[in-house]
Amino acid sequence: MVDVTVRGAGIFGLSVAWACCRRGARVRVIDPHGPGAGASGGLVGALSPHVPEAWNPKKAFQLESLLLAESWWAGVETASGIGSGYGRVGRLQPLADDRAVEAARRRGETADLLWRGAAEWRVIPATGAGWEPQSPSGWLVEDTLSARISPRLAVASLVQALQHNGCEVTAEDTGDSGAVVHATGLAGLASLSEAMGRRVGSGVKGQALTLRHDAGSAPQLFVDGLHIVPHVDGTVAIGSTSETTWVNEGPDAGLEPLLAKARAAVPVLQSAEVVARWAGIRPRASSRAPVLGAWPGRSGHFVANGGFKIGFGMAPKVAEVMADLVLEGRDTIPDDFRVEALP
């Protein structure tokens, strides 16, 4: 018997399990496919904020999670003895023209207020250095809030932390015991859709790749919708696509434009070898936000889903608010994230 059963060993499931385990709960995580087998087994690991304007609960929640991340992942690493690849390295983005420069400066002023001095968003001159995106205007945005993490290392670190603390991660379906948290990604959104009588989410295919290039702790780059993220293992992750239709679920020719764009934006990557390619189907809720809270009409059952593109960045805060709800009955979930708020 356990206090909490978590169904799904992706980033949301493992993070919620860890937050509950750390508070003394007996936890079992069940996933027949194994940890990180779905969308959480990707390559990119860009933990980046939304632009600091048109502020809303989703952006505020994400800010809190990104600020919590450093200490939260340090705790996981201490418990597991395995590094997660986390680093608050910041981010650089090129600015296309004078209008973009002016807009970026205004956003910097807004960030000063909204980020409360915990991080900066500023416009800096491009220097032409090797690890820097090409900038038509000669200016870049630098933010000091963005971080990187290695998705696969982070999953492994969470699994080990759970096991070292007496919590179980298993592929065997031993049934539900205690409170049940459903963190089952695309399959979970399908189950919710059936239960609610309407479609509340769908899958979006994403593809990414890694190049052999050691950029150390250089900032991640964001160029024309493309994340370029240096990792601790001497690689750089490039991604990702967002495909609402696809022929097959594996890597395909859709990766070639990403590679060409990255090499054009950052010439130092021109000769870097491709060492891995990845594709997966990511769960996107119809609200475009995480889906958290009690499962309507199912006493003792809860949902943690919808981490499309922002799952790793949202995970620390998602884990803590879900542990509050499941273990203590304290509900601090933003209204827009609630299951019943799904359009």
C-alpha cells in the first residue's frame, strides 16, 4: 500500500512524485513504457520565459517555476547523486531591425517590474563572437532568467532520487492505491476527452537533433523560433518542430530545415557532426496551458498534464502545487490551469 500512485513517468509524473516523496509520502510511479519514454525523453531542454508583457497567470506561474528551478534541481541531484544538466546560463536572441530593438527595450523596462530584480532582460550590442547568433540590427536581447537542462539526465536523476528515498518506479501495473495522479500525456488527454465529452487536447509532433560541439556554459540561443542549447556533455541541441500532421512518428526530413537554419544563424556550427535525432508526440491541451487539479467526478483522482513545450520549465512549480493539493488539500492552482476550465 502507498499514499500516492502516480501514473506516468514523464517529467510531470516524476516531479509530482518527488515533491510528494520529499514530504514523507509513500509513492509508487507506474509507467509500462518506462521513465521518459514519451515527450519527456527529448533533447532540447530549453527553460525559457515568455516575453515580459501582457502579463497573465500562466506567465506568473512560469516565472515562479523558473526561479525555483535552481534550488529544486539541486535538491534532486543531492538525493540522487546524478546531475540533471541544469544551468542558469541565460539566453541571447537577435533583433531584426530598429523597431525590434525599441520593442525589446520596452520589454526590458517591463521585466524590471515583473521579474522583481530576480533576472534581467536587456538589449546589448552584438560582438561577432563565435557563440552568438547573426543579428541584422547589430543588437541582441540578453535575458538572465533562461536556463538549460538535459531532459534525459533530469529524468534519470528524478528516478534515482525517488528510489533512494524508498519510492518505487515500476513498469508493472500493480493497481491504484491512495490518491492517484494521472500524468499520462497524450493518452491522458484522450481519457479526459472521453470523460468530459469533448476534445480537450491533442498531440503535436516535435523533432530535434544534437550536434557535437562543446560550448561549455555559454548562453542558449533563440533564433527565429529555433532553440539552440549547449549541454554539459559537449553537445548542442537544436529544436524543435511543431507538426500537427505527420506521416510517421519517427525522425524524418523535417529535421533538415532545422539543421540548415541553426548553421546559418551560428556559423561556428557549420561543421559540427549530427550525433542524435529525436521525434516524439507532445501533449497540448486545448487551453495551451498545463492541466492541473482534481479529476471531475472521480474522488481521489488528480490530473497533471499538458506540458507542451514548457514541461521541464513548469515542472518544479507544478510538482509543488500538486503535492499541496494531493497531500494537504490546499488548492493554489491558477484558474486557467484547472481541469474544469478546459475549453
